[in-house]
Amino acid sequence: MGLIFKENKTLIRDYPGETKEISGAVLEAGKKAVQVKLAPFDKFEVEALLRKLDVMYSSYTNLAISVTVAEEFKNILFAARMVKEETKNSFGGIHGTGAELDVVQLVPAHVGGSILNPAGTASKGLYGGTSAGVTTWLKTFTAATSDDLVPSQVMSQWAGLVYLGFIDPIEVPKVHLAKFTLSGVPTPPQPLNFRVREDLYNYKLPFARLEKPILVGPKKTQAVDVIGGITGDSKLEPIAIVIAKSEDIAMV
């Protein structure tokens, strides 16, 4: 087992259904803590979630991202239990079928798609493109101009999303600020310090971690705006975990 599993194996136990105040993540802009209903989650579900995240974000691939997922596992677990509270279906991971829950890394085609935009509203794809029709993170930015990475859309009743940070796998990152709008209320712009790296002259994948995770629960409205500090191409990509029914996670 990898770093994420080892750091959180003590959390593998049965959790009862409960109402809990969450303060370690942002669920509603402007509120330091929010009370939410959490479904029961047994130790087998916790282990399945932990194993899945451990292989998705291996420390052998990117240590900074792996450490972030390990440290924020409790909040990811909260998000999974929030979704289960709506679906009443267990978390199955790789063994899941039908309505059982699983997780996947957010990809461009999810934006405006059936999980993030079940209403099928037009022009809700990445940067305002065709809903679920944009398949690349590549975007040309103009300095000091804001763009809607995720246009305003309402999450499925059976899904949730956890934002942990951003990467920009390009030699010179362009974006330096991101703003989340949750149920119509914006957060302050968050700094993306991609130029702070361990190596100065050797390329190293830049990862900008958010101060706190952003949790978008079932049926919640979200939007993400970003702004480039300089003009040019970017491949800005959120490190974001989609929690949804196995049958809703399409091959996109």
C-alpha cells in the first residue's frame, strides 16, 4: 500500500449516520462551518475508497498531490458520505456496479456533462464551450482577463465534487488566481503559486494546493473562474475528485 493508505488506515472503521459540522473544508462561501447530514459508511466502504485514492494519486507519480490527498482524506470521506446520504447506495470502488458509488479524477468532458450539469443546459462546457463537448485542458489566455473554467451549473442529485488544487503541466504556467462561486456566493480569489518550485532550472510539475478543499455537494450550484497573469497557452487542470454512481461515470 502507498502513502495515502498508510497515513489513513486508522480511519478504517464503521461510521454511523449522523449530522456533523464540517469546518476543514469550504461548502458554502463565507461560512466557517456548515452542518451536513452524513450517511453511515462501513469499514469495507472506507477501505475501498482509500485503496482507490491510493492508486489514483500515488506518491510515486507526484508526492505533493499524494500528500494533499492523504491529509484531506477525512474531507473526501465526508463528501462521499454526503453523496451516499442522497443515493442510499454503498461505495463499491472497482467492485461497484449500477448505482453503487465510485470516484474518478475530473476530466474536461465532465464539465457541462450529466454529472455536473444533469439539466443539460447548453454552453456549460469547459470555458463556456459545448456542454460535455470540450475534451482538452488546453486554453490560450489573455493577460488580466478572467475566464470561466467551470461555468455556473448545478450538480447532480447523486454526485459530489472535491477540489484540492490545480496543476499546469506546461513550461510557463499562465494562471495565477482562481475564484469559486458556491450557490451564488463567491470566495475570495485564491492564489495559484505555480512558480514556487523545488527546482529552479529543471522542469518540475507545478501543483498549487488550495488553502482548504472545496466541497460541492449534491444539487449544489458551482462556478470556477480563473485569470491569467500573462498571455499564452495553459493546460490548467483542477485536481478534483468526482463522486458518483458507477453507472453515471462514462468513458469520456
